[in-house]
Amino acid sequence: METFGNIADPKTLSIAFQRVKENRGCAGVDGVTIERFEDELDENLALLGMEIERNIYRPLPLLKILVDKGNGEARALCIPAVRDRVAQASVLQVVEPVFEAEFEQCSFAYRKGRSVKQAVYQIKEYREKGYSWIVDADIDEFFASIDHGLLLDRVNRLLKDAGILKLIEMWIQAEVWDGQAITQLTRGIPQGSVISPILANLFLDHLDEELLTKGFKLVRYADDFIILCKSPEKAREALGVTEEILDKLSLELDEADIVSFDQGFKYLGVCFVRSMIFVPFDKPKKEHKVLYMPPPLDLSLYRWERKRQREDG
């Protein structure tokens, strides 16, 4: 499948930029905002396309910021520069249909035309068919724990374009600037990157396939999932099988409970009690305040050091 040329095409990059613009977001380590990038859009896209075509494109380090999760805890986000977000959005246009063809119906997050509401309807349908016991689980530090080798193996099985494969590898093995030092990701994928959500779904597609093959009813939203069963014994079996699958993926469960609809449970912000479904009143959207923003990275010094390393290597 030869698609490498498509992602460097001006029209493809222009569509990618519009996607980045709609998602808004802050500047990366180079300090270039979306507005500033757009001021010289044609020139910036032409340069980006040229670098990709000539195989000289290299992403800048990610900017690691801390934001308020809305519950008093901090979440780390690793933000690519705008140019790198555009490159990722361009690749996403090409790989999305390929990856989507692999995904299972039980997966509802980060997918066009899918939503929490659809997940809730699926749960309701299973309950009406007698699946009244629930394994309610999520994965410990999922995004930070993804094994690069396992992920790239799965990507390699689906994509044949060496250029795109190299780009994805660079993006998941990115450098990160936290204000003190530059480090390289050896595990996990960066929350904040355009390409990360679909890669997360691809990684957990193995979990979906294994559980569905064994006959379990699964509803998954990112790394937060429930397995619906007809008895507590079957639920305990499902929990054990899940732990075995995750172990093969070098992942661990964070929390897992076995509950019934009679007892009631909450999933994706929705309360399920017997045959009733409660959606809390809409609350004002929480503003995820930035708790820490690193000082600017000296790019001239960074590039000089990288050049010296290449010469020494």
C-alpha cells in the first residue's frame, strides 16, 4: 500500500491543519501558536510537505504540561508543536480507515459516529437479554504503560508504507521537554498527540478480540470497560481471563469490581440501577486549568546538540 505521497500533498496537509485548528490547543516547544502558523500557512505547509517527502522531517520535542483534571489531581499532557500536530493529522487521514476496519463494535471512544450514548444503549440491550452481572474495570496508567514493541508490531501488520511506519515510530518514541531536561519516551504514548487515541484503540483491540472470541459481552470506552455476564461465577471467570490478556500486553488492572444491576453501578458518568438509567444534570464544563507550563526550550541549542550527537555517532 503506497500512501506516503498522499500525506505530503498540499490538499491533505490543508485538511489536516483545519482539523488541528478546530481542536485548538496551545503552542508547542517552539512557541508557535495555531494563529501564527496560519499567518504563513502556505509556506509552512509547503515546508512540512517537502521535509516529509525528502525523509528529512523530524518532530520537535513534546511540551509536557500539567493540567487540572477537575478533581484536584494533575494530569500530564505532552503537546506536539503545531507543525507536528498537522503532520500527525495528515497521517491520521490515511491510516484511520485501515485501523477502523480492524476495530470491534464494542469499542466506543475516539471513533467517528460513536459516543457515550451509544455505549449506554448497548449496555441497556445486554441487560434486557439477561446479562445482569458486571465486571467494571479500568487499566492502571494505560497511556503511560503501552509497550512500544507490541504496538509497532500491530501497526506493522496493518501498514506497508515504510514512510508512515517511520513517522509513527518517531511520534511514539518522542523526546519530551518538561522544563528541566529532555527525555525520550521508552514506554507509553503521549496524551495530547493527535495520533495517540487511534493507536490506543489499536493496542486494546487485542483485548476486545480475545474477550469477544471467548463469548463475553464487552463495552469499552478507551481503557475504561465493563464485561456483562449472566452470573457472578461467569463474571469472576471473565475477570480472570481479562487479567491474563492484559498480562500478555504488559498491562495491569487498576480497579475491578463485580457488581449487579440490582446493586447498581456507575459507568461513563451514567448510573445504572436495576432497569433504570440516570444521567446526572448537566454541570458547567470544567475548565482544565494549566497548573504548570515549562519555560521555552532553546531550539538553537537543542538543534546544535542534536547535530553534535549525529556527528559523534
